[in-house]
Amino acid sequence: MKLKNLMKAGGWMACVVASMLALQSCLDDDSYGNENLLFSIGTVKVMEGQDYYVELDDGSSLYPSDTTAIHGYAVKDEQRAFVYFSLLEEELPGYEYNAKLEHIEDILTKDIYRMPPDKADSIGNDRIDVENVWLTQNHINIVYKFYHSNDMDKKHMLNLVIDEGRDVAGDGYLHLSFRHNAYNDTPLQGGSGIVSFKLDAVRDQLPSYKGLRIEVNPLYGGVKDFTVNTTAD
């Protein structure tokens, strides 16, 4: 079986993922007793009832034949997730990978919000850094960093919005704004994470643009834009 873009889920990789998930404990190989543990990011696809597979970000598909290590996981169609797994020897027609799931961790998955002018203040625009942005078939994914108080009762809100009150120059890009509402939480320590936004709200518009241009209010300095091209130059 040919491995495409799968990563070994050693202690260092688990710690990277853990650093992107607030207050999550660090996983390592010893947690599962499996030195062949692999890691990837994908989207849960529900087929019937609780039967599902995971579409990985490289376009390949993983069927979890063995889920005995997963307890109480709420299966939700189009949910983005980190998946930790080991490969099974038997090949399954229609799937690149037949796997035993060792751990699955949901990634915050939201719709893009069309923001009318009267909602601009309530949605917030607190400072936040964007460290990486990438597109998959059905989502735009953002790795972010912001400061928080480490108080579990203090919730932050993240949104990707179409600002209907913004006058955008015709530069060939669809303009969006990545918004953070800290709800007055005290900025004491840094935290990172990933959020995925469904492309449903803008899918029909994308063919008319060269890509997406995302406005961000970063931790330091003035407002900046991140560009994600969807067409070749």
C-alpha cells in the first residue's frame, strides 16, 4: 500500500497538534503502544447511520474498519478532524487506506458568515495572528494564534465573514475577513489552533475570482491580507 502524505504520529507530532488545541494533553506513541501510528487531517463523510469514512486532505480515503479504541465519538457529516491510526493489512476496494482508528479529534468547523453592516460591531475584530491558510475541496483552513487568560469559562469566537458593508476594489479576488471576538478576555498567554470554514457560501462565486483575499487584524502591526489563489497565474 502506497503512503501519500501521511505523517508519523510520534511524540513530537502529537505535541505540535496539542499546542494547536487549547489545554489538550500531549499524546505520544506510548499512549497507544504502537510505533507505527500515523497522523493526518481529513473530513468525516457519513454514509449510513454511524458508518463513515474519512476523506484525507490529499484526496485519498480512509475507512476505519476497527474503531474499538474510539469511545463515544459523535459522528457528524463534513466534520473536520485530526485522525491518528494504524494501517490494517487487508485492502478494501474503493479506499486507499484500511485502518484502525486510535484517536480522532474534531477541528472547529463552521460556515462562512455573510455579515450585514449592523452586525459588524457585535461580531468583534480583536487581534489574532494567522500562521497558515490552505484550501481543500470543501473547506478553507486557518491556523491561528491569539492570547487568552487560560480560563476555561472564557470563550472566544472565530468567524470568517463576507463584509457586506465593505467597499472592495476590483482586484479579481473574493474578499473575506477573519474575525476574532475575545469577549474582553485577559491576554495572558498564547494559544494556537485550527479552524475550518465550509466553502458552501462562496462556492458559486469562486470560479469568477483568482482566489480569496482574507483580511486579518494581527497581534502586532496594522491590518494585513492573506491571499489564497484558486487559479493558476
